[in-house]
Amino acid sequence: MLKIILLSQLLTLFLVANSFTVTGTVVSDNKKYIGARYMGYVKEVYVNIGDKVKREDDLFKMESAEFDILKEQVNLGLEQAEILTDVYRSKLDEIRRNKAVLSRNRNNAMNFEDMSENLSITAEHTESMLKAMKAIVKSASQKAKEVSIISHYLEVKAPSNGIIVQKNLHVGDMVMPGFPVMILVDLDHLEIEAQISESDILKINEGDFIKFQIPSIRYKGRGRIKSIVPSANPMTHTFTIRISFKRDHKKIYPGMYTKITIEYIPSTHNLYK
């Protein structure tokens, strides 16, 4: 009986949840690196570091000499094509009027057949030219639309709600395509990142609930282990974990220090040996 009581007490002792503490940092799961699609000089900058922005807010505007020349050429080509289309359309209408007049006066006209045939040939040629000019106008209009779309790329807007945490450009700077000049952090998708010692890896699992504190704002909350990155740091022998939580405090920002408490039940596989 005494052995049973002692074994029961020992089992209870082992099944009591233990805990360990690690430190972490609030990070954003949705960080945007913002750059330009075309080369050009910065004409206007509308935001500074620390500014909160909403989706589609203007961030900066560029000017490009190459784009201005292209836009001017496209608009000029479209204008010329539209003018020639109107010329051929007017000429075709005039030929049709002349044919109608000739048809009414065919009895008094000399060489009626020759004149009618010449007008028909001229009308056919003019119709072909009018058709060709309409095709050119359509192509030029499509090109103008493409240039208009490109013009929107020169006005860079915020891709999502967030806060500007880095800005590496000023008015007059040249921006190269593919190089980020701003970093925007989405405050609606925050997580906690922490390092777990390799010796503690058996004590945690994806989906486990944890408790955490943010001392700077005296905040306490609960989170859940979202992922365990399966690649240990060979220098420190630690694993990275990401913890999801609900941001119910408006002053929780990326970079904040956190203190994480993880509870676990010790393994009992050697208890009865």
C-alpha cells in the first residue's frame, strides 16, 4: 500500500507542468520592400519614417525623361493617325457625292462610263486607306493606354496598410528598378519570434499555447506556436519559433522585447524503469 501511495505521489510530481522562459521580439509577418519599376529621378516624397499609411496612399512620385519622350511620341502618332483618318473619311464622302451627282446627270455627261469607273477605283482605294488608318488609330490608342498604365507606375503607392520603418530616398535622387527604397511594415499581421535551445526542442510542439509579456507597455497575452523552423543554428544550437497572437493593444509594434513562458509536462517514459 505504501509503495502505491509513493508511486502515486511520484507520478503526480512528474505530471505537474513545468515551464521555462525565453525572450523574443515582435516582428511583422508582412513586410513590404518598396521600389520602382522604371528608372527615374524622384520628384516628390510624401512620407517620412514613422508615418502610418493606408493602402493606395501616395508614397513618392518620379519623373522620367525617357517616359516623357515616349509619351509625347505616342500621343503625336495617335493625333496624326486620327487626322489622316478624318481626311480619308471626308475624301470618301466627297467621292460618293460626286458619284451620286454623276448618276443623276448621266444622260448629259460625256464619257459617263469612264468617269464612273475612275470614281469607283478612287473610292475603292480611299476605302482601303481609311481601313488601314483605322487600324493604325486602334494600335496607337492601345499604345497610349499602355503608356498611361506606365505613368501610374511613376506614382508609387502603398501596397497595404502599415507604417514606414525605412526610407532611403529624397527629392532629386535617382531610383533604379529592382532596388528597394522604402520598407513598410503591416501592423495587422504581427508575430513573435524567439530562439529555443536545442535541449528544449522536445518540450514544445506546433500548436502549443504560451504566455508572453511585453514589459515596456505592461502587456500580458496568450499566443500559439505557429511554426518551428527545422534548421538549427550551428553556432548557438538554437531553433527559431514563430508565435501568433491577437494584436488587441494599439501600441504593440515590431521590434518590441517580449518575455515568453512555455509550460510543458515532463516525459514519463522512464518513470517505471
